[in-house]
Amino acid sequence: MPNPEKTSIKTGIIALIGPPNVGKSTLLNCLLGQKISIVSPKPQTTRNRIMGIVNGPDYQLVLLDTPGLHSARSPLNLAMVKVALDTLPEVDAILFMIDATLPKPKQESSQLDHLRKVNKPVMLAINKIDLVSKEKLLPILTAYQEMFPFTAMVPISALAKDGTATLLTEILTLMPTGPRLYPEDIPTDSTERFIVGEIIREKIFRRTNQEIPYSTAVVIDSFQEDEARHTATIHATILVEKGSQKGIIIGKGGITLKEIGKAARHEIQDLLGMPVMLKLWVKVQKNWSTNPRFLTELGL
Ligand SMILES: Nc1nc2c(ncn2[C@@H]2O[C@H](COP(=O)(O)OP(=O)(O)OP(=O)(O)O)[C@@H](O)[C@H]2O)c(=O)[nH]1
Ligand SMILES: [Mg+2]
């Protein structure tokens, strides 16, 4: 029997767009109520489009987390920005996000030029308000109001889950009505294999510095679930571009790699809901980040 409630709900797609490190992935995880997209204090953590499907009794919102917009021009950086901009034609609305502690109106105004071209409703989310006073927030609101015809401007803290319910309500006003686009029981279109690689990459971002995180990619070599024993065995290779970087990732007596593996394994176990054997290797693959074929393999 068709259920009229189910065929005429608010349902649509919104892209989370903005500079690196403003909290786009944190917001995706917050609205989804589950960690799908990796987060780190370093810019340019997210490299791919990450989908999160949020279901309510009378709505289904498809959120697309994207890599931060930036002006670095290496092949990897260009591919990441392209991933973000390529989402724009397929969405119903755009959420542009800035960091309340670090507004960069000039830079962000030129990023908004990309959004002017697609002619879709754009909302502004001003994130990290847990770190600024109300007096500091007001001039930011005024400046951005003059910059772009945002449909709404919502101050939030994605980390403290403050203002995010209001944000969700505002987003839903921009969504068309229709049937659900995806089944209710899938939170994302990413494979477990992909998320496992991302978790390992997050631990590298959190434990290494300078150019190391940016010179690193993770490839899952094998992923085997033993259903009878209810365990999984995962082999993954961390690629770096130079021998010296390999040494840093491994660390003195293997300590850094051990820590990366331990932290990743814990989180992967939570994801899969079973004990995990995780084996990590580090391999030098010169210039992986400028090799178009390899970038395509990484979904870039
Ligand atoms: N204090 C505070 N920190 C936040 C908030 N939201 C995110 N962060 C922190 O900001 C940093 C960046 O968060 P991400 O979610 O990775 O940011 P992003 O925009 O996805 O970054 P890229 O993927 O690099 O573009 C992390 O250290 C987060 O914990 C917030 O509301 N308040
Ligand atoms: Mg991110």
C-alpha cells in the first residue's frame, strides 16, 4: 500500500562547500549522528566527495561533504578542488561554510564566484561559534550579508552540536518534496573498504606533520571477513613519495606506524563491529600525487 506520507516528504541533496578546515566533515558527521567522514586539525583532510544520508520521519537529506576550496595548484590539489566543484550541478542547494575564528572575506568572496555561476540557493553556516564571543559574530554576519544573497545565515558549532538543529530545519526549507532517494537503512554510498582507508589516513594526518600527510595515500591491498569466526583481516599499504618520509611514518623502532595502526584498528573495529587484524606496510611510490592514473584510482 502506498503511504502518502512517504511519497511526499522533503528530500534533496545539499553540498557542503567552503575553505579547508572550517568543519565541513565535522558537520556531516554531526547531522548524520555517526562518523563517516574523517576529521583532523590540518587543512585538506578530505580528498573525495563523501555522502551522508540523514533520514527523518518526514525528510531525507543527502549531504555531500567535499574537499576544501583552495588555490594550491599541484595535480592533487587541483583534483580535490574539482571534486568539490563537480558536486554543484547535481545538488538542490549549497551550504557554504566559514570558520568564525578565521573569516577571510576576500578569499571567500572569490570562492563564492563559483557558486554564483550555478544559480542555486546558497546558505551560509558560520561554524566554531563556541570559540568566539557574540560581539565578534555580528560584524561577520554583516560583512557576509553584503557579499552574497545567502538564503539564510546560521551560526553553529558542529563540534558542540549548537545551532545544528536550526540549520537542518533551514536546509529542509530549501529541499523539494518527493519520494526518498535512497533506502532508509544506508547512511552513505562509501564502501567499508574506502572508509577503512580513510580512517588510516586520518590517523596519519593526526600523527605526522609538515608535508608528510600530504605526501601520503592509503591503498587497501586485501579485506577479508571471516564470517564463521566473526573477524576481519585487512592489509593496507601507506604510500609516500620519498624514502625519508617512509622513515618518518615508521618512526623510531616502528613506534609511529604502530601508533597509527593501533588507533586505526580500534576505529575500524567499531565500524565493522568485529575484531580486526590490521597489517600496515609503508612503500615509496615516487610522484604518486602527480600521476593522473593513480589519482583516478583514488577517485580523484
Ligand atoms: N572548536 C570547534 N572546532 C571545530 C568545530 N567544527 C570543527 N572543528 C575542528 O576543526 C578542525 C577541522 O575540522 P574538519 O571537519 O576536518 O574540517 P573540514 O572543513 O572538513 O576540513 P577539510 O576536509 O580539510 O576541508 C578539526 O580539528 C575539528 O575538530 C566547531 O564547531 N568548534
Ligand atoms: Mg573535511
